[in-house]
Amino acid sequence: MTALPGETPGTVGTDTPQGAEPPAATDAEGPAHAEAPDTAEAEAEAEAVSETGDAQEAGETGDAEEAGGDAPAGDASTGGETDAPTAAALSEAQAELAAQRELRERIAKRKAEKEGPVAAGTKLSGTAADLLAAVRAVESGEKAGTEFFDSPAAAPAPRRATPAPAGQPPRPAPAPAAPVDRTASPEATEAVRAVLAEGGAPEALALPATGTLGEQAAELLRADPWQLLAVPGVRPEQADGFARALLGAACGPDDGRRTAALVGWLLERAALQGHTALDAEAVRAALAERAVSDAEEAVRNAVEEGVALVFQEGTDPTEPDAAYEEDGEAPAEAETGTEAPEPVQVLLGLDRYALAEESLADGLARLMNACEKGADWAEAAAAAPSPSAAELIRTAATAGLVAHSGGEAARAEPAALIAAARGLGLRALGATHSADGRRRLAEAVGAPDAAVTLAGLLSGTEGPGRDEDGALALDLLVVLDAPQLDVEGAAALVEALADGVRLVLSGDPGVLGSAGAGRVFADVLAARACPQVVSRTPDPGPIGELVSGIGIGELTQVEAPGKEVVIVPVRDAGEAVHRTVQLVADSVPRAFSIPADDTQVITVGHGGAAGTRVLNEALKQRLNPGPGRFGGFDPGDRVIHVPAPGRAVPGVVRSADAEGLHLDCGGVPVVVPQEGVESAVRHGWALSAHQAAGMRWPAAVVVLPGDAAAGLSRPWVYTAFGRGERHLSVVHGVDQALPHAVAQIPAQERTTRLQALLEALPTPDAAS
């Protein structure tokens, strides 16, 4: 099967993206009416759904092009009516592009005529508001997708509808783009269980199906069995088998319900790989591989049904080139060397990510244009602890949005900015990805209340709270670990900031990206829409020297007189597990006086002979043996708590009772209900690199067994090797795959629209 952008077919022993099928699952799996998977497969699938932070560690192959300029589009291949001579000359694609251009001009004109933003829900304005209103109208059935054109001339030409078998009921409204946790009534769950049993699907899907599709799940599944694809872990083959059992001869591979569900499934799957959109051509190719005979018609159908939105990226080829005169003749100086216009790339995306990117771009522009100088920062900059910190303070004094990049040592610079702002009487705060990052930032600033976790800030459990308008009561917010920001989290954060607040995005561009969809920090840097400060503070010591070399693609041998960096060669996975346990339990404590509880093991995948599951089992037997009487856990077990996708919180098991499993997460007591323990808690002596991002330990042991070679990349190695503060041991069994990954396998691209949206926005003079 041809890989979609972001997939690596055949990857073995690497982290499985959350919510995606595990590597063991292939297209040869039986349909849903076949026997339920065995225990190992079920565990792997549950792990894929519940583990967080692993969307990129399996090795991505994103190959999407990034280009400027985009706007919501209708059907990518339909034309419109024009004057007779013009209509004869224009192709369908050109007519559609003309319609797109007219639509953009009309939207711009409407926005210019209005004094205030166009309200369309949740404080969105402009393009984002129009997009939200259009999506809601299509999904509710009030209007067809073809009605969102400004004139009859721009309306797409009539197209052939997918023929429906006789007696086929109309397709119901599409399921929500993202699973929503709902408290399902026993009656609804029982009704779904009956439908699943009738279709030969496992009854264990009843609860997640009801939680995803809602109280009317049974009716939805009976009318459109392919809605089962919206349930996490369900594959197209299984949904096809379920549909055949329910509908019999009334369904086929080109059924409009099936093709629409497949498009949604492909886009959701791509989001797990970090993409907010996919090239339409890649979607059509994937549909063809799923036995869809008319993939282009299937994409059109999905757009009409509101399952996907269409966007275009790149230069409109119907625009006259600036190098040519109006009469079509090239001027003398442009006769040679004129570049052809960039072709338009048509993208498909889910509305939730489209709205998030539109809202985020508008919000960042608002912050950039609403900044006022206010206090005098000159004295604070002069007192900064380093030249880079002084530069950051001076830049933040005059800009509403600043991008700051640097390594681990550079985190002292945002800390200096926060301290300087608080010294000026401003409400300044730093937000980090993890509780460990919050602790380190608070120590650097010298104020316990100066740092929060980003999740705690957005939920209201940490930080200053909201003002009477619902905005965060802040004057300056510094977000550290910015590469871990996904587009939906970033949009929610920016929407919560009032006009005039300064926002600083700070992070290390070399680390792994966010677990969720998007690449916010990378897009902000690439768009160059705001001032950027690059730290000149190097990471100290042998570990810092090693990691800095990896960041530029060089794996060099470093001098480590105090054995700060140790390479432990191994022949196979069994030896890798044995040596890892030996290092954690004996060697590191004896040589460096670092207890086992302060040493973190990091490996490439959850599965495999030396993945997190096997390593955690071996480390538990050595460090905290016990029967696992609390759902597989004992008091004293190191665990990782996953309260939400994209978050991994280290903790220790304290006890358990009827209320649930009691954890101590960095001094904060946490109770995980019994029903959530299996999906939200894992042993935590060994983690994946994505789970470890944003955290550091006194010592780190990075395990690279032979079957991990396919999952290695420069960002993975950079992230894993940088987690140890005083000591790094590398259990090395991949031979030349390690230097090859560092030199030849850079960060894989994600297909997003944020960079183009930011490039198209008007920015202050400081940004230009």
C-alpha cells in the first residue's frame, strides 16, 4: 500500500501513533464480523489508542509542499459559467480558480466594509467565522456545499451523484470529527450492542461507539454502518465486513456512505501523524487502493457531505504573471529567466483543524498588532544575566509576539525575561509542557508562582485565572517547550489572551514535534511573521556538546573524563534488556550516586523485544517486585499517567481503594478511577522519547536495540540524548544506523496551512 504523507509502511518496533492501528495490524486483517483479536492484539490496539506523544516516533515520510496563499475552496475540479468566449477557453480547473479568487475578493471587501469582526461563534472573526458558519450550515443540512459561492457565475457545474442501490436510505449526518466523551445511557449502549451483534462486530465496541457517536449511535450505525470507522481502532476492512453483514447486496465499494467515511478516516489518521491537511492527490490514491473506482467523485462526495474541507496552496496560475504586460507580451527585460508560476496544491482537511489554524493565525496577528510599549525595559535589559537574555528582553519590550529558540541552557533567558517583567510590575508567567519543566522554570525565576503547566493554565487549575471578559489575567506569557504545542492547544491559548498581552514562544527547534496535529512553533519560525531571537548560549559539558553536534547532523565522539557519556554495545535485544537493568539498578547508582528512581530509560518503541513494555516488566521485577494487585500495579511502582492525549505525567503508585488508583505525580496527589486505570496508566521506568520530551532527569539510559533502526531520526536521537543532566548511557545495538539517522534522516515535514496563513497576514513594521 502506498503510504500517505506521514506514514512509513513496514516499520517494526517503533512507537505506534496514538489512535492508529499497531504495526502488527495489516490490511490483511479480517473484517469486523470475524473473530475478535487475541489478547496481544487487543492490548496493542488499546496501547495505540491510549499512549500519547508517539505520533512521530515511528518515522514519518511527510512530503507535502508548503506554499503561500490559501483560501477555503469548493470542489477542486468544477467550473462555473462565464462569458461565452471565455467559457470556451477556460478549463474546469481554471474556472474554479477564478471562482476562488472572486470569493477571496468579496470576503476581503466585506471585511473592509464592516467596523468590527464578523461574529460566528467562540470569538472567531473574518475567514475563520465564515468558515465555521459554512461548516455548521452544511453539517446541519440547512444548505448544500454548493451554496457557499458569492454569485451564480462562481457556482460549480452540476456533477454526477454516486448511484445509490435501490432501497438505500439517505446518508445521515456525518459523525463528529473528533471522538467526544459522553456519558452513555445503559439503554443506548445496549441498543448499540444489539446492532453490533447483528453485524458480527465485537460487543466490546458498544461503549466506545456510543461515546463517539452519541445516544443515537444505534440508529446511525444501522443507517450507515461505515460510521463505525469513527470509533478509535476500527479499520476499514472491519467496517466493510460490518456493513456487508447489515446491508448485504445493498452496499458496494463505491457506496457514498463508505467513500465519505473513508475520506474522514484517512484525514483522522493523518492527524495522528501530525498533519492538519492532506494533498487531495494522496487522498485519491489511498481511496483507489481501497477499491474505490472513482476516487475523484468520492472526494467530491465527501466535501459535499461536510466530511472534509477543500483548500488551495500556491500561486494561482490564472493570475497574469507580473513579468508580462497586459497585452500578453513580455517586456524585453523579462524575455529570459522568467520563472513559471507555482502550481496550485489542493488540500483536504477536517474542519476542526482548519478552524484551529484560521483562529490561531488571526489571534497571533491580533497580538502582534495590539502591542503597546508601556513600561521602560532598558534598565531591565541592562541587568540581564547574558547578552542573549538582554536581547530577548529588548525584543519583547517592543513586540506582541516573539519567537525564541535555543537549547536546554537557553531556558535561562525566558526565565530572565519573566523576572524582569515581574520586576516592572507586570503580570508575567511562564507555561511549560510538563510538571518537571514547571519546577525547573520556577527555580530559575526564583518565584514558585511564576511557572505553570500549559494544561493547568488552560483548565484554570493553575495560574492567575480569568478576568471579567474571560481572558487570562496576564501582561506577558512565555510558553516554553513550544515545539510540543499542537494547533488546537495553541488556538485555545491565543484566544484566551487579551489584546495587548505579549506572547513569547520559546523552544528548541531540534526536538520532536507535538503529539497532536500541527507544527505551530516551526510554522511561526518559517513564516518569519514576528521578531526572532536565537540564543547564543551553548549547552555545557560533554552531553551538551554531543547533543549540539546531533542538532547539526554530526554524531561526534566527545571527551567525557567523568564518564558523563558512556556507550554500551550489545549484540541483541535480550542483552540490551539485561544491560539496561544492570545500568539502572547497579552501575549508575554506584558510579554517580544517582538512585534508580532518578534514572530514566528511553527507548524507540512500546512493542518489540526491547520496547517499553518488556523493559518496564524487567525493571519492575528488579526494582519493585510484586503481584500487581492493583490492576497490575503495586505501591512504589513508577508510572506514567496519561490524563489526556498528548500529555504524559510521571508519578508513583501510593495505594488503591474503591475510589481508584492513588498516584503521587510530582507532589500532587492524583486519583485515577478504576475504569480508567487500564487506558490511562502505564509503568514508567521506561518511556518513549515523545513521552520524555520537555522533561529531564539526573541520568538517562537510551536503549537502541537492533530492531529500532527503522524508528530512528535526527530529532528522535536529539530528544532522547538530551534528557540526561549529569549522565547519559547509550545501550547501542544498531551499528551504523545511528550515525546514518543523525546525518541523513532530518525531521519529517507535516502538511499544515498555518505558515501560509501567517505569511498572508499584515504584520507590524518590526516583523518586516
